Amino acid sequence: MQRVCFQLQVKPERIDEYRARHAAVWPDMLEALEATGWNNYSIFLRADGLLIGYFETPSLAAAQAGMAATDVNGRWQAEMAEFFADLGDTAPDTGFLQLEEIFHLEDQLATTRTGHSS
């Protein structure tokens, strides 16, 4: 399972509305995310608009392609794009900055416990 962490910047003047939109995400959007492999998906938002998202998926490319093939995603991305700084014409679900994972507790514990530590 691939763990994906990403960063976006919500425009400061849009933070309250962004929070409100995510308090009641469209049911068909929720279903589409689940069906296309966006598992254990969370979004975290700092007071200045820094957004960090996290999800787990068998394949980031397949998860993005799956969502791109849904009607609901096109509508959702069109509405959400105006909330973000520095995206240009790129949709939020493909224009995010992916962060590199450098530590995962369970992976290191598994390695240590099987005697294969570096």
C-alpha cells in the first residue's frame, strides 16, 4: 500500500468556507474516493491555510486516474480550485506537492524485529 502525503495552500480569505465544504462533502464524492482507492484519507489545515493531506492507496496513478474518470470529481475539482493559491489551471487533486516519506514506524519495527536492520 502506497502512503501519500501532500501539501496545498488554501487562500487565507477562503479558509472558513473551505472548512465548511469539507464538513459536508457530497456523498457521491465520498463514494467515488472510496471506490477508486483513496483509503484512510485525511486532510489537516493550519490556521494560515497550509493544508496537508494523507491517504493510502495501492497506486497513486490509478487512484488519480480512477477519480478523473468520474463525473463527480470534475464537478468537485472545479468548485475547489478557487480555494487554492498557486495552482494555475491544474486541478487540486493532481496539482498538489507530494511529500517524501522518510520514516514509518511500522516498517522500521518490522525490519528490526526480523533481524534485518541496516
